[in-house]
Amino acid sequence: MTKMDWFDLDFPKAEVLIINFTSTEYFLPPFINKMPNLRALIIINHSTSHARLQNVSVFRNLTNLKSLWLEKVSIPQLSGTVLQNLGKLFVVLCKINNSLDGKQFPNLSELTLDHCVDLTQFPSSICGIKSLQNLSLTNCHSLSQLPVEFGKLRSLEILRLYACPYLETLPPSMCDMKRLKYIDISQCVNLSCFPEEIGRLVCLEKIDMRECPMIRYLPKSAVALQSLQLVICDEEVYGMWRDVEMANSNVLIKVAEQHYDLDWLQE
């Protein structure tokens, strides 16, 4: 689609817009400027390569947008654009291009970055979003480092770092996340340890650490995790949680079950 391919349409009451296309370049519909009540925008590219979006200036008028889903696109530079009311942002199979700036989403509560191949470092500007409660960094196979400012996400309750194989450490500052309830670090195969002061996570209820073979040591402060209820781990590391289990009778240390799916044999 180009600018001339679009009709001059008017949708003043529309609240949801879903755009599906297959292309390496795509001109966003100009009529988005005439959708003052738009609350959810979903943009999905079905091409085998990432699409470059044009006409991104339409984002400036989306003052009521609450949820944005971007899939298989190169994240555009939204210079000067602030989505003040955006609460949920999903970035899937995208090229980040260092284009994510936390100042553009000041009231974000949920952020998902999934299968973002060029994400090597988590943008430190996002650590300034005080309202962020749910953060998922999943299947980001190039992610190798989290910023030292990570602990500034004081409102965070859910943290997923699933399948980030190049991530080796967790920043000590994350122990300042006093509202954190759930951590998923499963399949972070090179993650070597928990932060020494993990016991300061007073609200932590669940840890999922399946397939984390490099973590063989648990900091002594872990016995202070009085809110902890469930730890899911592999059998090889079950023993290191015994002191925590003895200190807290409410905690359950569960060995992950291995599942073998043979359905492919029938194909």
C-alpha cells in the first residue's frame, strides 16, 4: 500500500483497528488521523522479512490509544511522539533498531518484547517508567545484558526473562523491586546466579527456573523470602533450595516434569 492506494475514510467511533499485510514496506492508513476514539491498534506483517512502516506521523494523534501490538516490523523512530495513555505495548518478531524510548510511553503498565533478534541490551530509558508492572523479555536470543538501573522499576510485579540464552547475570539493583511477585528465568541456560540480596524481594511468591543448569549456588539471603510459595526447578538443583524450604514451611520446591512430544512421528 502507498499513500495513493488509500481512500479517504472516516471512522470517528472506531475503537479497534487490526492491520494485516504482507510486504517489506507499508504506508499506514491516513484515516487513522480521523479515529479519535481508537483504543487498540494491531499491526501484523505476514512477510518473511521485516517491514518498514511509513507515515508513522499518524501515531501523534492517537491520544486515547491504550494498547499497541507490532509484529514483524522494523520499529520506527517516533521522534517527538508521546503516547501518554498507552498502557500495553507488545513488540513481537520485530527489529528494535534502538528505537524504543521509555519517555514515549510514560504510563506503560505492560511491556512484551518477544523474538526481537537485534535486542542486545534492554533500553535503560524504559527503567524510568514508574508505572510498569509486567515485563516480558522472551526468546530474545541476543540479549546479553540488563542495565544497572533495572531496579528502578519499583512497581514491577511480573518479570519474565524466558529463553534468553546469552544472559549471564541479573543486576543487583533488581533486589529493589519490592513489589515483585513472579520471576521466570527458565531456559536462560547461561545465567550463573541470583543476586546476593535476593532476600530483599519481600513480595516474591514464585520462581520458575527450569533449564538453568549454570545456577548451582543460592545466596544465603534467600532464606528471608517469607512470601515465597513455589519454586519450579530441575532435579539437579533441587537440593540447593532445602535451607529455604526448612526456613519457610509454606514454600513448595517442585521438580519440573520432562515432556516428550512424539506427535511429529505421525506426520
